[in-house]
Amino acid sequence: MKSIFSVNHIKSLILVASSTFILSGLFSANAFAGVCPRNTSLDLNSSASCTDYILNSALTTVTIQNAGVIGASVNGYAINSSTPGTTISTLTNTGTIGGGGAYDAIYAGGTIGVLTNSGSIVGVGAYGIENYGRIDSILNSGLISGGSGADGIYLGSPGSIGTITNSGSILGGNVGIKFYANIDAITNTGTISGNNYGIYNGGAVLAILNNGQGGTATHTSNGNALTYYGASPQNYNIIINSTSHYGQLINYSSSGSMAFGISALSTKGSGVLGNYSTVLNGITSANLGYGSATTSGTQTSNGYTYTLNETASGSNIWDLSLLSAPPLPVTGPSTVNTQASLTNTVQPLQGTVTVLNTTLANSFSYDCTEFGANNICVSAGGRNTAVSAANGLNNTSALLIAAYRPHPNYRIGAYADQNLSVNNAGSTVNLGNNTPLVGLFGAWNQRLGGTGAEVKVSAAYGQKNATVTRSVVGTGATASEAGNGSAPINSQGAQVTAKYGFGIVENVIVSPYVGVRYTQNNMNGYTEAASSTVTAPLTYSALNTNATTALAGVGAQYKFIPQATAFASVGVETDTNTSNGTYSATGITGLTPINFNANPVKTRPTAMLGASYDVEKNQRLGITGIYRQEPYQAVQTTTVMATYTVGF
């Protein structure tokens, strides 16, 4: 038998791979920095090299990481752990390991845990790997090769290998893999080949063989199929990648019972349905357990339905008809993960709506009452509002309030509240600082000084742009995407309050109050931007919330010195009519709307505390703190304002 790879071909590959290789002994002893250390862990970087790594003490446990070159003297093993009881816990090779003369690249008599190779393990005149001990697993995506008359991997008795997983090349001048002791499983999606056979069973047990090596050619000894000699594997699973790339097995001198199946590693979906020629060659119907039948009948394996049919009675060549396959795995963001990302967006968006709504409600308390000879009042200052349980959300604004008093008993005014900054530790919702909140107010008071009746009406409107970025939920192909989009949020409302001030004792006024307020916050619908990372952008419906709220409470003020006054109030708010809105999106099948406030707090406390100081006549410095329980569970806001008022 001839392989597509010859020993000379292997030698050519080696010579191309490294100038340190020589044909007479693979390596020149002078090409290396020195002899590898004995009985210690070995870590060679990409430029390091050494010769003759030997473990000669029982119970020695080491690790090997090679990205350089581990070679041999003119005649010798590159790695030798021949003493029973020695242990290499992990051997990871991304470089080159090569034996010299008629010696293996790796000779193992003890235990190797996981041997991972993405580089080259080459025995020019001997085996790539020779094992008489225990190797738990071999993971090969590179090259493992043996020289003329030798094998890529040789397993002698006593010895054992747990699993061999090959997506690279395992080549031999004789056989790719030869074994005389048991192997639990071989999974081959690459190439296993030799001048004689790909795999040679010398009388042991191979429990499972999963194979994707093959094609559609009519198979002879020079074909692409995996060639195998000896007792058949107990379980053989074909790996199907496509109708032109699938596993094929030629079994010489087959014997024993072999169960046939479709590997779970196969491609899914209707695209693989059809007929596959010569998937088995050299296997009798008795081997397969069909007696003298030339067909398997309809069978199922790992979700695939198939029939296996002999091309002619006694031909020992079998074709496969694949009748059904599991559906293709979900690609793109799944409904479940996307729905979870929407749910995760609700709380940050609640915080943003909260800071806008509380700014609107608090603005109805803005006033200017320090008038001069021209009955004009101007107040300037700043405000900071913080939202609890919302990733540190707070915003800072500048205030400008002005009023005119055409009559001692009433005043009219206007105000502007302009965002300077919005801080939020999260990145889900970012609020812009574009247009200010603007408002108007008018008040009538029975008498000056705070006693008697007063009625005040306020109205305000504001618009801020919000940018929303969904969080990523899940991993892999079904993870939700970090979709991003922007939309304006409009806030508007009005409030009417009435209070009556009682002079209780000198310099103390107590003022019960009642009122009603209407507020609404509307976020426009929008569509996320598509990009290389957002392949399924969502389209959102408008989000609208509104509330009609009854107000009641009592306030008090105390002029504790002629120039300074302290004031406070406590109250309760009760929503009499609300619409809490729904947060909904389309773009992925199965998404459901989310109630924006499923468990609203309808009755809520409020409190205010502050003080003012008359710096000079018609000039007043004031500071005010406001606490509010918000309509969302466990969400409160605190606002601090400082103003300087001048009467003209």
C-alpha cells in the first residue's frame, strides 16, 4: 500500500520547517543551547532550544511547555520518560520536538496526562510517539510523524491511551497509528495515513472510532479513505461535513462486531440529506450484526435517520442514505437571550425616566419672591438630583428663575433648568444635555409675609435625548447583541396647589397645603443601528407614562434671626390615575412586551428642608433639600438646590 505522504515527503517538510534538521540524525548537537534539565518541569519560549529531555526518576511529576525546539543529540530521544512511575501531567507543544537517528521524538513508559500538539513531533528514523505507559489524551492539530518503517504513534503492551483527537496529520512511514493495547476512542477530522495503513490494530480493543476522513472518490488503496487493519472498532461513527466531505473506512482483515452510527459532530440541517457512496469497505453484514441482510433498514443515531445498504450481496461495500437530520443550530441572537437583554434595560431606563420626572415635579416649587423697587426678582443657582438604586445616576443643572409682581397680591414668572452633566456608572442609558426644562408659574397671595391663603399654578416642558445600549446576555452565536439607538424623551406637566399660612407664635408660620399634579413622560420609538456586531437590530415602540396625583401636606417656617429663616414640609402624594406604559420591541420572533412598572408605588411620602439668609436688602441666599419616594419600587430621589436671589 502507498500513502499520499512518503518518508521523503516528511523529511522535506522537516527540512523546510527548521534549518536545525539534518537527514543523518535529524538534529545537529551543536545547534542547541545545551542539554535539557533532568527531572524538572520544562518551559521553552519561542526562541529557546535544548537536547535530550530525560525523566529517569520514578514518581517525578513535571509539565512541559515547548514553543521552541526540543531536539536530540545525533542518536537519542528528544523526550524520554521511560521509567515506570514517572508522570508528565501536561505536555504542550507549539514548536518542534524531534528525535535523532533511530530514536523516537517522545518515548513514554510512565504517565502523560494531556498531550497537546499544534506544532511538529517528528521521528525521522523512528516513531513520533512510542508509548508503553498511560497517555490519558492526545490532542493533535499539528503534525505527528514517524520515519521510514516506523509509525506516527505506536502503543505497545503493556500500555494504554484514553483518547486521540486528531484534526491535523498523524503520518507514518509504516502506519499512522499502531496499537497492541487498548484505546478508548479515536476521533479523526484530519488525516491519519501511512505507507501501509492509517490505523493498525495488533489484537487490542478500540472502543470507539469517529471518522471524518474521506470523500466521494471510488476508493482503492490509494484513495482518501481512512485505512484500517485488524479487528474492527467496537463502535464506528461516521462524521458527515457535507455531501462531498464525509468519513469513509476501508477495513482490511475485519473481524468482530462493529456498531455503525452517525457522529454527533456531523453537520446538521437538511443540506446534508442524500446518498453517500462507499462509506464502508471490507465490512461484512455479519460484522454489522445484520446477518445475511444487505440493508440496515431505517435506523436512528444522534437525531439522524438513515439506511445502510450493501452495493451487492457479499461486496462488503456499503452506501449510506441519510433520510433526516437534526435542525441547524440557532444562529444569531436567540429570543430568550434577547428578551433577557430587554428586561435588563428596563431598570436603567426607569432610573432615567425617574430623574426627568422628579426634575419636572420639583420644578413646580421653583419661585422668586424677593422683589425690589421695580417689582422684579431674579434668582440663579444650581441643582443636583440623585436616584437611588440606579447605578449612581445623578444629574447637575444650572437654574435661572425670574418673576414680575404687577400687584402686591400676585406674581408671574418663568424658569429654565439646564443640564450640565449626567453621571451614571452603567452604560445602558445615557442622557443628553441638550435642551433645558422650561416652565411658567403664577401665584396669588392674600397677604404678604406668608400668612393667609395662597394659590399657585405651574407648568413646564422639557426634552432630552436618550441613547440606549442593550446588554449582552448569553455566550456564543445565540448571545444577545449590544444594539444601540437613540430617541428623545419629552417631559411635561402642570400643578395647582393651595395653602393657608397660620401665624402660630411670633416668627413661626404653619401652612397646610393641598394640590393636584399631572405629569407625562414620552419616549419616541426608534430602531437600533445595524453594524458588523449588530446583525438583528430591534425596533422599539414608543414608551408613554403619565400620572394624575393628589397632594397634601403641611409646611412650616421659622425666622430664627431677622436675616435668616428655616423652613420644612412633609407631605404625601397619591396617584389617582396612572398609565405605566410597556417596553416592547420587534425584530426577533417571540419577543413579548414588558410592563414598565409592574408594581407601582401609588402613595408616597415627600419632604423638604431648607434655609435662607438675607445677605443685604433684596439679596437672599437659599439652600433647599427635597426627598421623594418615586413610583418605582425601592427607588428614591434626593435633590439639593442652592440659589442666590436679587430683587430689582
